[in-house]
Amino acid sequence: MSAEGMPQTRLSLLGRMLKLVTELVARFPVSVIVASALLAALSMTAAQLSLGFRTSRSDLLNPKSAYNRRWAEFVQEFGEQDDVVLVVRGDTPRNVAPIIDELAELLGRQPKLFRSILSKVDSSKLRSKGLYQDRVDLPKLQQIDAFLARSQGIVQGSLSTLNIGGQITRIAEQLDSRQAPQQFAASLGSGQIQQMQNQQAQALVSLAAALSPSGQYKSPLPEMTGLTPPPTDASDSGYTLLEQGHIGLLTLWLVKNEKATSFAEYSDALSELRRIVADAKSRHPNAWIGLTGIPVMENDEMESSQAAMTQAGLLSFLGVGLLYIAGFGCVRHPMMALIALFVPMAWAFGYILLTVGHLNILSSAFATIVIGLGSDYGVYHVAQYLRFRGEKMPADKALVATALCVGPGLTTSAVATAAAFTMIGSSDFPGIAELGIIAGGGLLLCWLASLTTLPALLHWSDAQHPDGKVPAPLDVFGWLGPIVRYPKLVVGLYVAVTVVLCFGLKNLWYDHNLLNLQADGLESVKLEKKLLASDFSSSYAVSIAKNRRELLERKAVLLDRKRCPMVDTVREIGSSFPENVEEKRPWIQRIHDRLAGLPPQMSAMVSPILVVPPVQLEQALAKIQGFMESMQKMPEAAQLRQLRGLVQSLPEKEYYRRIEDFQSRLAADVLQQLYALRDISNPEPPAVSDLPEGLASRFIGHSGSYCLQIQTKADIWNMDEMQEFIRELRAVDPDVTGNPVQVYESSREMKLGYERGALYGVILVIFI
């Protein structure tokens, strides 16, 4: 500008272009207004029909990245695995399970909306096939079969063979031979001698314990020990319970509505799920029921984001309008500026369709950004236009003068700002890259509207009021007087304040926790944080094993605290399906057949167990003692001598009482083992159908591969801890994936994208 504030007469190429455009707009203002309005209407209509809204966090990630490619492969093999978690809290633990069962039954009626519903794990079918498990190898099966072959009398209901005195008497009879002890021993094989010695030793130990003052019970049947599983814990109900049973969890997957837009792909299922939960709350007023999980949080996130975006856009628009009115001292001209701001906002939706094609949780904030920055162009244009009009300049000449005066500066500003945002678009993180592309393009559209639509509106409006008074904008130059009069002081204060503020940089940190981005008070976020605090989380790393052997080897390494100290638990079901079933099957069938005659109830075993008289027992012990002495087995002989003295010292009545007590406990022990053995001797091999579908679908892929779910002791939002956790996992499986891996990699990628975009933006702005 010249000293008089008039545009310079020597025009640059940009100036000549701005002058030409403004003259055309001033000549055909109505045509420009109509064209702008039609383009805005077309953009809004197309957006209403076709603009998608990406709700999934995975849509923010780079599909070409290695970590996201591994996640896509996992999803292809196992399906979408984002659990919805339904949380039930009861006033007493016994009230929780019935509510979970009721909800599971209601959800199961709608397979088109819900699938893989997991309310509890009923492993009774697999338990009935327990002899197939790895801990029972083939030699143990053969040992069990041999024991049952010798114990058919017990199986048929006769407990006479459990007579401890009779067992010792039979051993003595085997040793009562006219042959010398060495000849007798030589006539037996080494295996028979070892078996006889083992039976004798165990029987004597058990008898000595029974006749001791403590009356301690020790089983004389070691071959049964550890071959049957311990009794099921009564507290193991199969439900997932927290806080001593006061909180129960039900997990499920939502079924996508393939015909709906991406924003509404789960809307039908979630709406019905919320209705079911609301009805359950009304039926159970003393219980508390809530929803969380990634799909619920993403939906809540999108709904709150849309509401916030709309609210922020309206408030921004209203705030800008009020500032316009206050600054310009009138209503008509600010309204023209607001309309010229609304029009490019409408154009922006058409631009989004042509470039990105959708919005996501980050790019949905573009409206507020564009309104905040794009409003500057209208402010400068209207302010300068009113200045020229106040100098009695005609409207068309005032518009041209305004374009020449502020147009080059606004163009430079628009290009520089759009370029800075576009540099964010170079990020490998699509979430922020799309925001940069959309915001940069939106600002250029605001600049274009300020040079076309706004001059057309001003010319048309002033033509309707030829004698209207030109308002005087708010004079702020008087406020800036001290800044002009004392430049050195102002610069000094500026530098001092800058230095002081720089001390705050040491406290600046990057918050990776996406939960902190959520709106305050969201129930799903509160529940997720509560579950994380209780060591339960739906976020876990996953590793895919091609076969069972690979699964077991990998699990063993992951649970090695020295190699993977950050790993907490590893969940899988592949170990429930052993590979050597055909080798075991005939032996398990034989065991099952031998136990077929076992009475259905223990009370049916009523045959009495006789007690050998003390004299007969003492004589048998004496024979065995003599044999041990002749074989030079002095420790065993001394043990027998002590046992004979114990028998002789006991009153007959006390002797009978102790032996009867021992034999009754022995009978209960053997019968319990037999019944437990029968309960796990189902000869049918374990199958996937033995487990709930909601469990099997989470751990067995379409091609038969196995999934390991790996939970960490670390906080998944602590990047240092997650870096160590993922390093440990990748040392075991380079292709490990899952939500923690996605969160870690995407957070790093997002942060790097912002930093890189800022650096490139600064360089480009300086160049411009």
C-alpha cells in the first residue's frame, strides 16, 4: 500500500489476477451467489447420501504397515475379536450368576445381532475325557488298566481284597517255601521281586501308620496316586467373577450390519443390546448392569464426537458472528461474512467426498479448525472494504481496491496455512493425515469464498441499500499506541515472558492414553478403567500357532519368567485337544469297559471288610522278617520287628478298632479314585464341540490354527512398559499382534506424524 493506504498502481501477476476476478464478481454478483449456493447444496446433499464415518480405531491406522498387516491376517483367520463386555454387579454373589444366565439366554435368541456369547465355561464334556490329557501318558494308562484288572472284585462291589492283614498274610505265604530264601529269590524274575518288595513296603508303611498313636492314614495303593484329577473346586462355577463374586462378566461379539454405513454398522446390535440391558435393570433393581469393551467405547466415542463436533461448530459460528457484529458495529455486513464462511464449510463436505471419502474421530474436528482460521479472511476483507466505502468509494471500486490491498496477504496466509496442514497429510498415520488433507483443503475453500462469494454478497447487499450509512469498524489503533511508542520495552517484555514460559517445557509430556480422550462421564470408559484396575482387560496380545506342538512350545517360553517377565497370563484351549488320541483310545476304551460294572453310587458298596486277628498278623510279619534277615536286609527286618512289637502291645479291642478305621478309610479312598477315574474315562476323543461356541471361536481359527491370548502385568498405556512387553513377545513370535501392539505402534506413529508434520510445515511456511 501507499502512504495514503491506497493500493499500489504497479500490480504483480497475483494482483492482476485478483483484480480480474473481483471485477467479474462485481459485474455478475447474483450469478456468483447462485453458483455458490448450488455448489453448497450439491455438496451437502452428496455428503448426506455418501459420506462415511469411520468408527473403528483400526481405520486410523496405516493399512500398509507391518503391524497392521499382521492384525488384518489375524482378523481374517479368527474374525473380529473386539469383545463387548457386559458387567453385572449384585448385592450378593449368589445374585450375579442368574442375571448373567438370563442375559445370555436373551442374547442367544438373536443370532443376527449377537454371536460368540460367553457367559460361562462349561468344561464338563472335556473333563469326562480327562484320560486323553498330556499328563496321563501311555505308560500311566497301562498302569491304570493293570490295576483295574487286579481290582475287578472291588469294581464289582467286593471290598474283601482291601483287607490289609490279608495282603500281608498273602505276601508271607508267597515267601513260605521249603526252598532256601536265595533259591526262592532266584526262581523269581527281577521285576517280580521289585513288585513284591514295593507292595510289601507300601503295605507295611500303611499298617504302621494305622497302628501308631496318631492313627495316620496312608494309602497302600501307590499306583492310583495322581492318576485322577482332584475334585472340582466348588467355587469354580465357570463364570468370570471379580471382587469375591460380586461382579460377573459376560462377553460377546456384535454382528455388523453390512448394509449400513460405517458409523451405523453396529448400531442395530448396540441399540438392541442397550434395550436388553435396560429391561434387565428394571427387572433387577438391586443389581447394576453396564456395558464396556472396544466396540461400545468406539460407538460412544463417535456419538460424543459427532455431538461435540456439531456443538463446537455452532458455538464457533455463533461466537465468530458476535465478534463480527461487535467489531464492525453493524449487522448486515457481518452477516454477509458469516454466509461467506458457511458456504465454504458446505463445499468442504463435497471436497471430502472427492479426496478422502469419509470422516474419522480425528478429522471430524475439521469444522472447528476451519471456522477458527478461515474466519480471518472475511474479517480482513470486510474491514478493508468498509474503510474504502467510508471514503465515499463506489462499491465495485471498493471491492477491487480491497482485493488489491488485502488479497495478496490473504492468499499468502491461506496457502501457507493450508500447506502446513497438508504436511500433516504426509504422515504414515492415516488418522491425522486425513485431518491435514481435509483441514488444508477447507482453508483454501474459505480463501476462495472470501475472494468470490463474499465480494458478490457485499456488492449485492450494498446495491440494495444505495443510501445506507457505512458503519465504522471498531477502532483498535488507539489501544495499540503504547506498543508503537515503546517498541524496545515491548520486545523486552515479549522476550522475558517467552523465557519464563520455556521453563514449562520440562513438564510437557505426550499422553498416549486414548481413554483420556474420551468425554468425561462415559460409562463404558469408567468400566474399562475399573476392569483394568482389577487385572481384567479385554486388551491382550495374540500369537497364532499353526499346530498344537508349536502352541505348547510357545506357551512354555512365554510363561518363562526369566525370558518374559512382563507376561502375566497366557490363555489358550489348544492343549485340551491332544494329538496322540488314536494311540490312547484303545487303552481308554478298556479302562472305560472295566469300570462299567461300578455301582452308580458309593453307598452300593456294602460288602464288609474282615479284620485279620492280631495273632495271625503277627505270625505273617514274623515270616517276612525272617525272610528279610536271610536276605541280609537288616533295615527292613528292624522295621518288621518294631511293627510286630506294636501289634503285640495293643489291646485286642484297640487293635480291631484301628484296623477297622484304616480299612474303612482305605475303601473310601479307593472308591473315590474309581469313581473319579470313571468320570474321566469317556473313550470319545476331545472335540471342539465339547466347548462353548463362544470360547472355541475365540481360540481356534478357520484353518485350524490356535490363538494364544497374552495378558501383561504392565499398564497398556505406559509406553515404556509396553515397549519392553512387546520386545519380549517379538523375541518369541515376531508376528505377534493384538490390541496392545496396535495401541503401542499407532501411538508412536501418531506422535511421529505430528512431529514430522510440524517440522515440514515450518520449513514450507518459511519458504512460502
